Amino acid sequence: MVWMKRFFLFVLVNVLVVATISIVLAVLGVQPYLSAQGIDYTSLAIFALVWGFGGAFVSLALSRIMAKWMMGVKLVEPGSGSDDARWLVDTVYRLARKAGLQTMPEVGIYDGPELNAFATGPTRNRALVAVSTGLLANMNKDEIEGVLGHEISHVANGDMVTMTLLQGVVNAFVIFLARVAAFAVTNMLRGNGDRDRGGNDYWIRYGITLLFEIVLSFLGMIVVAGFSRWREYRADEGGARLAGKGRMIGALAALKRNYQVESPMGREPATVATLKISKRRPVGGLGALFSTHPPLEERIAALEAKSIV
């Protein structure tokens, strides 16, 4: 069942993250950052950096595998399959060469009525570009080429790695600041300078740390989402240069006409969802701050204003 596969992958990824980070911390000889004398800021900084970047990079390293397993992506080999499948691979390769990629990305198709596509992978040379069956069935070839140009632009720009680095920085700041703030608040609540290391102190500090992490994570999400929206505009422009401005605008217009079609797959992993060409539903109000994609009408207007042949 799909949910069992996702649960297994979730557990597997988290086990790998914890194991990898534990080994790295042991190799670096990082000592506990909290002692009777207070916070060792050097140890805390290393702890925050390793945990902040560790999880992000393990997820990035597994992104292609996770996408294939969780989205049910079926790879299309060059020169095989139907005429449409061969056209898809040939078009991806042509756009990839035009974008200056030395290694061609894997090309795949996944089942779903939504009109969407995504790019993922740990590096430019180990990328995957996949499209939904709904997109292939409901878009013409010019529109599909615009979508593929957008995704190849993501790969050529190194957006997968860039977003991972940004997420790692945000994670590290959240971990560091949450623990510093929790230590200060715990001392204030205690009302004296004694550093009692009893069990009650630990659980109070743990709860406060968790609260600060939640609040700071939401603020961090605004930063990451804002950068993601800017990245989408850049990928649109790159897609227009690769596939043609008219094709890129046509692709976005087709997505806008069909945004109400939702995927039965449920929630996809973040490494996939943030690299899709479109969100399924537009988001307004305060929620727009957390949206990884700008509204399609704004993306179309931005492209129309640019002088791209």
C-alpha cells in the first residue's frame, strides 16, 4: 500500500539521518554543549551546523530514489517506448544540451491526473525530470516543451543544491537560537543563578526548546518560501530562453486553466513538491508568505514583460 511505502521510507530516511549525524559528531569529537558552567557556544554551533545541514543533505542525496519510490516514477529509456515517450526523452535531452548540461538527466513518467512535472536529484549530473500522465494527456507538445524547459532550467541553475544549502542554514540557526533562548528562559524561570541539573530542569528546558524551534521554524519557512518563489520566476525565464517565450507562457496558462485538478497521491515529499512547476491551488493572504510558488497569473505577467525571443 502507498501509505506503508511512505511510512517505511520516512523511517528509513530518519534512521539514516540520525546515524550519519551521530557518526559525524563522534568523528568531530563534539562534546555536550550544556554543562554546569553554562553553554559551550562552539560545541553548540558545531552541533547545530551538523544537525542542520546533515538532514538536508541526506534528503538531497536520496531525492531521486525517494521520488521514484514515492511517486511511482517509471523511467523512459532513450529510443524505447511509444512515439510520445521517445519525443519526451528527445526533447528533454535537446533542452538539456542547450542549457549546457554535460550529463543527461533521467526522464520519467508518473501516474496522476494533475498537470505537473518536477525535477530533483543531488547534482546537475544526477538529476531526474518527471512528468505526470495528466500533463501528457492534457497539454500539447508546445506547452509540454515549455514545462520541460522550466524543469531543465531548475537543473541547470543547481536549484536542488541551492535550496538544500538554504534549508541547512535555516535549520542550523533554528537549532542554535532555540537552545540559547531556552537556556536563558529556563534561568529566568528558575529565579536564581543555581544551575540545578535535575530532571525537572531538563524537561522544562526541553519543552521551551521545542516551542522556540516551532516558532523559529515558521519564520524560517517564510525565508525559504520567499527564495523558492524567486527561483520559480528565474526558472520560468530560463524555460522561456530554452523552449521559447510563447511555449513557456502557454505552459503556465495551461496550468492555470487546470490548477483545480488534484493528485490522488496525497502529500508528496518536500524534495519533490518544492521542485514542481506549479502548486495545485493558489494561496492568498498570510498563507502566500509560506507558498513556494508565485500565483500563475503573476508568473505569466512577469514573462510577458521580459524581452525574450
